Amino acid sequence: MSVFVHLAVIAVLVIALPLVLQELVARRNARMVDESALAYTGARSREALVNRRAHVNRDPRFAQNPAVTGFIFFYDCRETDLVVEGVLPACRFFGISVYDRYSMPGEAMVIDEDVRAGDGRFIAFLTTRPSGARNEIDVRAIPRGTGIIRYSHMERPETIEEIEPSLARVAAGDREPPKTTP
Amino acid sequence: MSLAAWLALDLAIALAIVVLVLQYRGQLLTLLRFRSLPSGAAGRPLTRRPRWLSTQPAPNPDAIPRVLAQRMGPFPMTPHGGDWNFFSYVHIAPGSPVRIHGRRLPCRHANITLYFPEHLRGEAKSLPPSLDADQIHYADDGSYSLTIGHEPTDAANALDPAGHHHGMLALRHYLFEDGVDLHYPEVRWGERLVLPARTLARLRSVFPHRGPLRRRA
């Protein structure tokens, strides 16, 4: 074989190998996240949790900040928006982030000041058609993925399971211009 | 040489190139060796030239290749104001404590954590030692010093390595204002300066968002 053929083969492999590795690690991570979810919720499949339920994130394999506790949920916003509602407890930091299948973050994210709805509660929407409201997470780049709700330094972290947020699909018909609340 | 032998050779060369790139951009070999260290392992440093690395994607300039970030632990936060994280390997030799010197962190909340290999393997039974920004004692000029060593210390700020000689120091910064300058501390192993201080000027933050609050129809 000529040198050029070898160089071409090597170039293809140099491009392909990281992609294969990335895919293998992504699958391993997804399996780990799914196993966690099924173990914590008792659900039979991941699909049973999509857009339905958030579960406590206590898996030590995620090597997160030890002061952070919170919930994980799976979403699919290709057809509908998803509304996430729950208690906003006293904590130093609150945020909702979304991740692609490679466990990498989307740029869109909301924090406590964006989603505070009064009465100690929060409301956030995952949507592929954002209207400009401050409590919307634009998931056009990641319409299907994993969401993480974080509470850092909760005053009473032992109560985390009592404040499981609710998830609900919001039908396209419900997608109206946001009400202007200061 | 047969075709299979040639292909095997090409594959070996390609693998070597990929490993070299991952080593150059993410200290692959240090991370792999760190993860596989047995609990309480002593010995020489895993690298003489540690670097700041980050699992966050760009614009974090320390971003390691995505495949390494995934392997280090999934789910970093967005670097656009939500969080800014970076970490570095540290060698904590007896009689040669790790000394960190930095400046007050311009964000709502910050944290320094020292992970051991078992934490990255998910085998740890206890939380890693950590300090929050509001637990740190600052000097009058807003700077702080932190000591990580095996010997008793009267330092104002200290983390106990619990007998470990190898650690992964992680710094996280939550919710900084748009345009802040973020200071990376300097790190010394004993007297040797292994990581000089540096500043990233005018970080971008997208928080808090503007706009009305959307409610359920």
C-alpha cells in the first residue's frame, strides 16, 4: 500500500476513534443514570419516567459538589412543553440545567431568581419554542435529554424527598404569551 | 506484510496520536492513573506539571476533551454564569504541604473540594473535605491562604487530606455577575510553585434572565 493510503487510513481512524470512545462513554453514563433512576423510583423503564417524574439525585458516582442535592428528570419536548413546579426551599443556590446524551450541559439554564413564583414555590418551562419569559429553558438544541434540579446548601437537606417537584406536559394549546408578572 | 498487519499498524499509530492529543489537552494519563490509585497510595507525584482542567465546555479555556469530561463525571453546569469550575491534581507529600493562595471570589457562592481517587470511582463512603467561600478566613486585602498537609497546622484555612497523598482539587463558582474577573489561585507543593495565579477577565454571565414570568394557562 502506498504511503498516502496509510495516511488516509490513519486520518480516518484519528477522527473516528474519539467519536467511538465518546459514544461508548455516553452509553456507559446513560446506563448509569438510568440504573440510578430505576433504583430510586422503582420504575420499570426509563420511558415510564420521561416527562413524568423527578427523582432524588443521590448517586455518588456523579462526583458532584457534596453540598449540592437535588433531582434528576428525563424530558422529551419535541411535541409538548414540560412544566416543572415545586418548592423553592431556603438554599444558597437553585438551578435547573439540561444535558444532552453526552452528559454535557446546554447553554440554557434557569436560577432561583428566574423561576420564583411566590409562596415559596418555583415554576419553570422546558420548551422548544421560547416566548421570552425568564423562567423558560430553551431546549431547541437538546429537545430530548436529562434535567437536573440543584439545591446548594439547603437549610434542611434531609427533607429533600418531601419536596419532589412535579412534571407535567403542557399541550401546544396551552402555549400562550406569558402573563406579565413583575 | 499482510493487509491486516498494515491495518493494525495504522490503528496503533492512530491510537497513539489520539492518546497524545488527549494527554496534551487533558492530562489523560494523570487522570487515568489517579482514578486507579488504591486508597491511601503513597509514592511520587503522578505528574510534575499539573494544570487547571475543566469538565465544562468552551468558553472555559481549561475545557478538557469531551470524552474525558464525560468520563470524569457527567453533568457539569453551564459556564455562562451558572458555574465556573476547574480542577487540578495535587500531590500531598509528608512534610511538603500543598499551599493555595487566592483572592476573594466574585460570585454568590464558591466552594473548594478535595477529591480522592475513591470519590472519582464512586466508592467513597464519606464526603470529600471541602470549604465554602463563607467558611474561608480572608486577609484584610481580600486574599486567602489554604493549607493541605499531613502535619498539624495553625493555618487559618486548612483541609485534612486524611492520609491521602494524591488529591484532585476542585474549585467551583456559582452565579457570578456579568463581566467579572475570575481569579485562579496559585498552588505550591511545598515551596515549589506548580500553578501560578492567573485571571480570566470579564466572564460572560446570562443570569438572571430578563422577561416576564410564564405561568400555566
